[in-house]
Amino acid sequence: MRSENKSSVSEFLLLGLPIMLEQQDLFFVLFLCMYLTTVMGNLLIILLIRLDSRLHTPMYFFLSHLAFSDISLSSITVPKMLKNMQTQQQSIPYMGCISQLYFFIVFGCLDNFLLAVMAYDRYVAICQPLHYTTVMRQELCVSLVAGSWFFCCAHALLHTLLLVQLSFCADNTIPHFFCDLTALLKISCSDISLNELAIFTEGIMLLILPLTGVLGSYICIGTTILRVPSTKRLFKAFSTCGSHLLVVSLYYGTLAGVYFFSTSWDSNDKVVIASVVYTAVTPMLNPFIYSLRNRDIKHALEIFVNRAKFFQ
């Protein structure tokens, strides 16, 4: 038990981004534009996949769920951050903080699982092309997505229930722009050994297993390509996997910066900045990555624009 006075906490104070007061308006406009781009870009991806029958394939089915997860992940944190920047009121109610934490864990975990599922889809498409339609049938695709939702909701529920058992000190200031689990544990007055045990066992397991699936899938893809090397096959594999590999690199790179390398950083500001990249920048970039490098998406977008012009 930490030697500080306990008190019942009804709200927390979010310190927000480490930027000077005179720069608040500039960053408010910047993050508002980023958020609107995230929502509109990912909604457009979902809409195109829904309207174009040629995009009714397993890969785009998973991509539509990833786009929805990215919208949700950004919407959980960015609007509250923008409101605090505009009003200069940094408080968030206790239940609001707990709810934000729960949904942040759900959609952060869901991104992780969906990237693994998409990597498996690419593995089957390249390594077992003749069996693709029989392996990646609709029942399996729905089961993979439903299983990802189930495990992520259970994962978030576990950590949320463990957190609400804790007491918090008189100092209720969170040095972050949202209710992050590690930041909340640092200001708790209770014994957090059980929470840390859950993070380092169940939490890391749910991170490592999908990452292992991603790495394993791409190792098999690389082995298959190199077994019979050809420029045409290499180009096809790159066009098929290039977008996904770039998204995977962005996701795991920023995630590692926030939760693994942050202990070696001498300033909490660097952790907050890395979190901005993870929660705001990466979800915004995903639609551009998939649309600019994907002929099917670009073709569907052209058809959608032409239809919109026709009905004007």
C-alpha cells in the first residue's frame, strides 16, 4: 500500500498535450482536421466495400471492420482532447474515464487481431491460391471477426474490473490526454500487483499471439515467393501485401513506442506524443494507404464519383 492519503475520486484531470497555451488554437485546428479526415476516409472505405459487389471478398470484409475499429479508436480519445483544448476544462468524470479506458482497450486490441486475421488471409491467397475460396469461406471469416470481438471485449472487461477495485489518491491528475491504463495505475494508492500480473500475462499474450500470426504468415509468404523467384510473382505479392505490411509497421511501431520503449524515455511528453501517433495519426493514414496502393478501391471510388455526378 502506498503511503498517501486515500480519497474517493469523482473525477480525474487530464493534463492533455505538452504544448504551449498560445499554440492551442493551431493544434486544435490541426487535430480537428486529422480527426475529420480519419472519420470521412474510413467511412468512405466502408461505403465503397458495401456498395461495390467486386469488393465483397474476405480481404475487404476484414478491411471494413478495421476501418470501423480505426474510427472508433480515434473517436474515443480525440473529441475529448479537442473539447479540453477548446474549453480549457481538463476534468473527466470517474465513470467517463473508466468507459473511455474500456473502449480504448477494446478497439486497440481489435486492431491487433484484425491485422493478424488479414495477414492470414494474405497467406492463404499467396501460398494456397487454389484452395483460397474453400479455406476463406464466409463462415470462417465471420467466425474470425466474431472471435476477435469476443476476446477483445473480454480482455478489456478484465482490466477494467481490476481497475475499479483500486483506490485513488488525492492527486487525481493524469499526465495524458486520455485515460490510459498505465497512467491510472501510477496514481493509484492500492496494491497494483494483480493488475500488473494481468498485463504481463494475459495482456502480453493477447499482443504476442496476433503478432506471431502476422510474422508467421509473412515468413511463409516470403518463403513461397523465394522458392520460385519471378519478377511477376514478386510484384503481385508486393501489390497484394504492401498496404497491409505498411499498416502493420505503423501499428506495431507506434505501439512499441508507447508501451515498451517508454520506460527508457526520460520524459512523459514523449509517451504522450507517441500515443498521439497511435490514436490519431495511424487511423488517419490507413485509408490513404489502402486506397492509394489498391486498384480495386480506386476503381470503386471512380465508379462512386461518376454515379454521384450522374445524380446531381
